[in-house]
Amino acid sequence: MTTETKLKVAAEEIKEVLRKYDLAASVALHSPGHGEHFTHLNATYSCAYIYNDNEVRFYSKKEDYKSKDEQIKKLEKTSNMLKILTDITAFNFGNLHELSEQFDKLTCAEHY
């Protein structure tokens, strides 16, 4: 199994766990020389879903819901999900970026 294939298989297994526990996530995976990232928004509490692996769409039409209250609750949960995933991803980026910069200075690393 190639490194790229290994990352893609691992990503699919992680998505299965996310579906099992009804969770959303933004995930970055790494193996030497390769990386894989995916965002999983297809939790049942979300009106967002990934379409064709590179588009996000939203179910938010009135006819998709039994009541206006149900529609508003799902929109609120989706908004909360996107905000929290954004904040966590930004926090992780900041920490990893700083760590990477420090390590590169310490080791005089060059990236291609």
C-alpha cells in the first residue's frame, strides 16, 4: 500500500468513526512526505453536508423541516459547529506553525 493510499484509507476509517458517533471534524493526517486533510460536516445535527468531496451544501429550506423551530435549531447547531471547528483549527494551526518555525530555526530545515 502506498503512503498516499494509506492516508486515504485511514481518512475513510476515521470518517466511519465520526459517523458512528455522529460527530463533525476537521482532520489533518501526516506520514513522511505526505499529508491528507478532510473536513467532515455530515453529522445529523448539521444542515451542512459535503457534496462531491469538495463542495459544502446546506439543507435549510422550509420544506426540509417539520417546523420552523426545528429548522432554526438545526441552523443554530450548524453555525455553532462551524464556529467551534474554525476556532479549534485556527488554534491548532497557530500552535503547529509556531512549533514548526522554531524547529526549522533550530535544525536549519529547508522545505521543498
